[in-house]
Amino acid sequence: MPSSDRRARRLGAAVLLPTVIALLAGCAGTAGTGAAAPAQRSGSTTAPVSKGISEVSVELVSGASGDECRVSHTSAKAGPTTFTVANTSATGITEVELVQGQRIVGEKENLAPGLAPVAFTSTLTGGAYSVVCPGASTETIPFTVTGTAPAGSGSDAASLLATGTRTYGEYAASTLADMTTAVQKLQQAVDSGDVAAAKRQYALARPFYERVESDVEGFVLPGGSPTDNKDNLDYLIDMRASNLDPSAGWSGFHAIERDLWQGGRITATTKQYAAGLTSNVGKLVTLAKTLTYKPEDLANGAAGLLEEVQTSKIKGEEELYSHLDLVDFAANVEGAEQAFANLEPGLKKIDPVLTQQVADRFTAVTDALKAYQDPEQAGGYELYTAAVRDQDAAKLSRVVASLQEPLSKIAEKVATA
């Protein structure tokens, strides 16, 4: 889920990632924590706990020696922790990450100055972490978690959430297996030299990645460097023209897309792209078998997929050459709704009103998408041309935002069930 150039500056992630990467809490609101208070300059006190959740604020500001990342507290008790991030005036910082070793535990992106505070929530175990703000004068701030996270409550809600989380894991694994098959078919079409067939297979392969992208976007190649884009599997699979790292070069889905639609022909290089995509997807699927999930992972991953919609699909920058953005849009929403559906039985026990509100907003988004369905087009949706974007982008953005606001409240609720 990401800003147009985030992969060119990101710290990276671990080879083994046991939690969902994009633990996001929505772009409108602060996951129930209220507006972010001004953060201390890397304070050292233990974060306060409210309703079972430790609260940490991060403020991004423009200082005399450059942009600064100010963290209110550099320690927290083990358990659910919410990081609320506000960019007051920093123009060179666009993301904040919570990192344990090489593993990104939580992150927030697209942090333009002046936007409302945003938040992510994760249940942390004891140990050494870092708050990383790429572009800040001090990019890495140590963060310590003490003690052991409390055991689950054993409540009906917790039991239902645990069941839903396991079921979602099966869905994610099945989606990745289907993606493997679809990408192999894309490579076969490319190898055949049939441009029309390759375009159809491209459109059929894209949704699988978009449904689970927030689960798998942080893996690096075994033995690779997490700070180098050429070793970052998400970058290699899903890089775009807008986030191209010249040192890593073109690869993945959108390199193939460019050749098929902009170039209109299949070259030896196109075939190399297709073979590389198949290889990298295979590596990703193997690494993804290590994934485990917590309920808040599903909630924040769903919110992350909706941020993907807002930051790239609605803007038309994801499928720059094919204009298949609505295919990706629908897949992001489907993946988010699947995550929510697996939380829904347990969440009803916690907050039935919020649960119904989120369900209703998902219905509104899927109803809005139905207007663009076109069975004659590969992928099942009409092309998202400049004319369609100019006419409907604001409308689509509003209906997605109306879902993001209540969805952003779920992570904290399920983390403390």
C-alpha cells in the first residue's frame, strides 16, 4: 500500500516477517487516540497507558538543522501500543516506521505537512526497537519495550477473532498460490509473443497481488540488503515509473505493462521481465509461508489497502500505461473486505454499532465500483482514462474516505479484546 517514491528511501524489512507489514489505521483520524499532542524531543519516559494501550506520539517538524523526528516516549510496556504521527512542518520526511531488527513492525506513509494526525497499532513484545524517520536529521531513534505482552483474555470475542485470523491466513495463502499460477500464465503469453494474449493475462494476474499486498510488501531476498531496492521483493515485483530507483532498474509487473501498452510489442527484454517476475513471485510465496497474523494486523492491513486506493489508484498512477487502475482498486477493496469479514464475528461482540457502520461503508464502496464494471474489458472494469479520472476521482475518493474513518478505529479495539 504507498507514496509514489517511498521505496526509493525506505529502510526495508526482514527476510522473515511474522506480522502483516502495513499496520495502518486509516488516513482520517487517529484510531481513537484523539489529536496528537506535541511530541517531546525524543523523550525518555515510559509511554502512558490508556484503556490497556500504550500511547506514543511522533511529531515531524522543520528545525534549524533540518527536519526532525520527535518521539514523545522512547519506552513502552509490552502489549498493544498506538503510535500517532503528525507532520507539522517537515517537507523531507514522508514516512515513519517502527522497526525491530530488520523487521518493520508498523509504519505510516504519505505524511505531508499539515494533514491530520494518523496512527498505527501493534501488540509489541519485550525487546529493542527503533523509530525510523527516513529523511530526518536523526533518522533512527531507539525505542525499548519492557516486560511480556499479556496473554489473551479468553473471552468469546477473543476466541472469535483468533478463529477469523486463522481463516484469513488460509485466504492469503490461497491468493498467493493463485497469483503464482496467474503470473506463470502471463510469462507463457509473453514468451509466445502474442501481445493481446499477454495483455489479457496481465489484467488477470494483477488482482492477486493487490488483494494481499499489505501482507507481503516487506520481504527482501535472502542474503540481500534491506536498504537496497534491488533486494526488496515488493519493489522488484510492483515498482512503478513514479518510484523508479535508477540503481535498481526496471522489473516486475509495470515493466511488462509499459512494454505491452506503451511499446506495443514484446521484446527479448520483455521476456526477461516476465521470467524475473515469475521467479520473484515464487520467492515471495516461499517467504510468505512464514507469516502469522494477529487481529490488529488484519485491521491495519485492511486500512493499508484502502490507503493504496487513495494514494495511487484514484490518482491513476498505478497502471500508468494500461489504465487498469479500477481493476487494482477493486482488488484492494476486496482484500480489505476479506480481512474485515474475518474480524466481524468477534468485533460484533466488542462494538456492534461500529461493526455495522464499517459493513455498510464497505457496501457503499462496492456499490460505487459496480458502476464501472465492464465484462468486455480484461479484468472486468472499464479503463480509468484521464476523462474518467477527471470526472469521478473526487467522488470515488469521498466514498473510500467514508470507509477509512470507521475502519481506522478497529485495530485498537481488537488488539485489546
